[in-house]
Amino acid sequence: MTKRGGLVSAALGALGFGIYGLAVRGSLTLDVGVGRTVRPLGPMAWRISAPRELVFEVISAPYLGRTPRALGSKLQVLERSVDMALAEHYTRVGPIVTTTLETVRFEAPERVHFRLVRGPVPYVVEEFTLRESETGTDLEYHGELGADFWVLGRWWGAAVARSWEKTVRASLDAIATEAERRAAQTRSRD
């Protein structure tokens, strides 16, 4: 290989690595709609020993009310209304923090909808469904994630989906724990 060819290869490699880094951080979304593959997220389910209204409140409060400082490293609400928010979510993936920008729409007390605006893939929609049960609340999560560029997109989408579902699982585990804690406090006061 010539010296010039080596420089071109190094420059292309650096460019590719730079694009990869931007995509992982959610700073660059490649949304060309060419060779898009859509895959499911979930479904996942939780049985929560707390009333549905309380579970919904635990989910919606950081978006529609004041975001607690404890969530500051994971969530920043940029705009909020009565039933919708535009929020950045921060997720540590190895040494990198990925930022996603999402709309979050609330249908009290039974549904929460998420739609990706900017992130590591061009398309994500998600939904939490809350149903009353004899023991409290049944919460179900499901969604779709799409990535472009055929085989490369399927590979990238699968990698992102693994991390995405892990993050959702951890968030919903924390929501279930908090809702059950609050429900137990209410029961002990009664």
C-alpha cells in the first residue's frame, strides 16, 4: 500500500470510528429509511402490589411535575404540558453516555407512550400499559425499534435493543419497587 493509500485508509477508519461514537452517544441519527428493519422490544410484564393510579403517578411525576435531583443524571425534561413531555434520557453504555430525546405522552391512568425523536437508531416507539388486578397493577411493556441499512442495521438494531431492554427493565423494576414502597406506607397509616 502506498503512503497516500495508508493515509486515506487511516482517515476513513477515523471517520468511521467518529460516526460510530456519535451514533452510540445518540448525537447522530442516521435516518435514511433505506433497508429499514423493525424488531420488537419486549414484551415484558410486572405484577406490582400497588394501585394502578399510584403506579401511574410514580411513572409520570418526573415528567409532568418537578424532576427529582436523584434522576438528574438519567433524565432532563426540556418541555412539559398537562399530558406530554419532551425529555432527554441518559443511559451509561460502558464508558459512554447515550442520550435519547423522546416524546412521552400520558393517558391517565392506563397508558404511557414513548416516541424517539433522536437517538442511536432512527425509530423507536414504546408503550406501558397498566391494568388493575386483584393484587394491584399488571404493567406490560412493548415496543418496536428500527434501524436502516439491511444487515448492518439488523446487527446495530440488535445491539441497541439489548441495551434498551436492559435499561427499560431496570427502570420499571425501580418503578415497581417505589410504587410498592409507597403503597405499603399508605396501608400502614390506615
